[in-house]
Amino acid sequence: MSQLKFLYTQSELSQFANDIITRSIKLGASAAQVELSESISTDIEVLEEKIENFETSHESQMLLTVYIGQQKGHIGISNIDIKNLDSTITQALEIAKYTQPDPANGILEEKYLAQKDFPQLNLFSPHAEDNSLLIATAIEIEQRALQSDNRISASDGASVSLTTYNFVTANSNQFNLGYQTSRYSNSVSLIGNTQDGMQTDYWYSSARNYANLLLPKELAKEASSRLLRRLNKGSFKESSCKVIFETNVAKSIIGALIGALSGNSQYRKLSFLNDSLGNKILPKWLDIIENPYISEGLSSCYFDNEGGRVYQRKLIDNGVVSGYLLSAYTARKLGMAPTGNAGGAHNLEVSSNFAGNLADLAKEMYSGLIIIETIGHGLNSVTGDYSVGASALVVINGEISHFTDNLTISGNMRDIYNNIVHIASDSSPGSLICGSMLIESGCLQISGK
């Protein structure tokens, strides 16, 4: 990671961006926006203590959007090329001439743009380490995982990844700001055998600061425990019961809700939560808070992809929808104000009403299934109908009894949201904080072999 450095300073990127905007207007654009970025990545993967992949890359990119009135042209170039600037801008303008005018097109209005009075979010923590030490770390993760229990038969690989990012966004409404970020991750995947065949599981961690990643022994322990619980396999025959979505699966359930509240889904009328602003869709005790200003947060930011101000706010307030996620375009389509969500949500936290972990929640449920993995993308975003393959832990008399798979779970998202009984306080770190989720029986159908 220490061998490569950014080619451009923030000041240089800012000047380049100004030149691009100025030149775009001179060549005929009525408005323009540009993002200039570069990233440096090192990715190491090992398998059986041998290097499977070692890649270090430097990439740069220019994304230019121009408008001729209400016509829009967009072009992406895989380098920051100032020498052929006029040619690139002309291509974007030519694209705009062939597009249909859309009254919602245009850059973000000046009154919604971010200002410079940002809090310090600590999004950039560069980490320089010799490549041999990074390789040794990946190998150590794999070794510790394999040595943690003799029921683990093999590794499916361990990895360490380091990425830094440098960018500036500018538009013809006098916006020109940028910053640098970093993101690090490590992971390991393990294999175990049962009489019924092979099982595999994994774990990972991700952080803005390399020092905040899980240590090799911690990562190995978590991955090992997740695999071992799969090796005591049994059956399940009930068709309807209480269900717990383990935290990683619960996050996908909340993710479906966030997608349904996005501006794209709302203005196209392709959401099972169409026109739900002000409607109660979740239990009264449940809030979902968006906070872009968390120090070192994985989805923290100073402004959105259009340069828009971002806000701490409640998307769900006492179970009621209190906001959508809107860009400039989708806000205009809906006749609303943009919310600083061009590019998506920024750090979501789902409130918890149960102080305890997965085992505690299993005791509360007493009998049912803990869904630990889903397979497929079986959500109809228009109707909310949900059907996926699943693997689960069977809970009997409040205790985890055995593992089962080849299940199919189905229901409707509205019913699932209305029947959330508890959310535990066991969420893993990430850009979406949501603990394990207990769902009342009756709203999900389960079938299995």
C-alpha cells in the first residue's frame, strides 16, 4: 500500500474540476456537474497459506454530466484527461442533443448545496505497511481459523483489502468540494464436513481505520463459531412458526424497506410502500435514524453525490414513515425537496427494544427458527411478496437444537414489518445497525425437506 500515492492533490483536482465546468459552459452547456476521483487498492487473498491473488491498482475516473436546457448528456472516462477535455465535453453535449427533454433534469439548486462548515468525521486514515506483513496477516487469519477446532476440515480462503479514495465534485452552481477516504477489510471462509455433506461459513470486518479491524484471532474465532453451528444438522417440518432473522439477515429485511422508500421507487410507483409518507408501517416503538455525521462511519459523508447537504433525521418515527430518500431529480418528480440522498442512505440505525444477544432472543422465542442465511433475491418490489431459500437454526424449548437447510420462507414485507416483536441489541458494526429480529408466527410460511 505504501508504494503508490495519489497523483493529484485536492487543490489540483479542484482546479481541474473548475476548468471542466467553465469549458463545458463555453462549449454550449447550460449547466454541468463533474466528479474527478482516483483510488488506490491492494487486495490479498490466500488459500492453504499460499497467495491466490495479490493485486495493487491505481484507478482514476472522470464523470461528466452536461445539460442543454432540460436535455441531459453523461459520459464517463477511466482517467482524468485534461489534454482532450474539449473532445470529451463535446461528446457529452452530443449525447444531450439526442435525449428527450425532462422537466426534472438539472443540477442541484444552490440553496440545497452543502456548505463548508463540516464536522470532523475522520474518514481518512492512511495505512502504510510492508506487503510481506499484509500477506503474513492474511495467512495468520487462515491458520488461526483452521487451528480453532478439529471439526473444521479446510479453508476456503482468507483476505486483506486496503483502499484509499480521493475525489472532488463540482457543478456550475459554484459548488466545488472534495475529500479523501479510506476503507479496510479482512475476511476468512471455512469448510466443515457432516454426514450429509459439506458446510461452509465465513466472517469479515470492515473499517475506516486499519487498526479497528478485527484481529486475526478475533476474526478466526467468529468465523469458526459460525461454521461449527452448521455441523449439527437435523430436520424441520413445521409450516408456520415464530422466526428470528439473525442480524445480517435482519439488515436485508430493513434494506428492502429503504429501497421501497427511495425516490426512484416512489416516483415510478414501483414500491410496495407507494405514497406511504405519514403512514404507520412498523411497530410504534421502532425508529430508523439516518446519521451521516458518525465519526469513522462506513457511510458517513460531508455531502451527497450531487453536492447536496446531508442531515441527521428519522426515516421512521414511532413506526411512521417520516421521509423518503431523494435526489434532486426524484425530488422534482415528486414535487418535494431533496434530502441529500443522491447515492443512497448514510448510516442507518434501527432502534432496539430487547437488551440481549441471539441466544437471549432464542429463549424469548422459545420455539421456532433462527434464519442465518437466505439464498436468492426473491422480493417483488411492487407487491412486497417475499420468497427466498434459507438455512436456519432450530430452537426447541428456548435452546438452539440443530441446524437445518433447504428451506423456503415466504410472506409479504408489509406483514413482516407489522409483526416485528423484538429487535435485539446484538448488531455487528456497519453502515446499517440492526440487531436480530423476532417475527411473530403466522406471517411467514416455511417449507423444507
